[in-house]
Amino acid sequence: MQFPDIHLIRLARHTETLLPLSIATQDISFDLTDEASMITALQSLPDNAEIDWVFIATGWLHDNDTQPEKTWLNLYADHLLRSFTLNTVSPMQTRQLSDSGQLFDFMGLPFAP
């Protein structure tokens, strides 16, 4: 194993769907569309954790009700707003909701205060 001492904290909407790993993990459930859920998830992060990298891999393309558009004729305002909320607004809200402000962008670099 290349990094035997790594501890991975994974946040997901459905933690039961995360693949099992051979390293230590802490899985935390949360919903990007629910501010209370995001606050609870952020509060459950360890206070003393030394975070080296953060990867934000939120991404929503479709669900059971909405399929990916293949032409401009399939563009609908509700789909575009949901996509923008889940893929852009909600990940940025985690920064605002962080008590410590120690969240990181997608490159693992600290946000400017």
C-alpha cells in the first residue's frame, strides 16, 4: 500500500453506495440541497484532522426524473437551475458554512480568507 497511514474522510449523499477501501475511512452523509444537512456534516468533521488534500467531486448530470439534454430543444429552466445549484452554488456554500474557514478548493489549495 502506497500510503498506509492515510485516513480518508468521504462525504456523500448516499454513503452506503461508496466503495469499500482497504484504508481507514470516515463516511459522512449529507445533502447539498439542505443547509442543515451541510452544517451537520461540517460539524462532524474531526477538529484535529490535518487535511492534506480535499477533492470536491460533486457533480449532477441527471436523475430518475431528468435525463441529459442532447439538443437545445431539451433545455428546461428547472433542470438548468437544479444543475447550477448542485454543481456550483452548493459546493460554494460549504465554504460559507464552515466554522473554521479551513475548506479547500478543488485543487486542494486553501480558499483566500
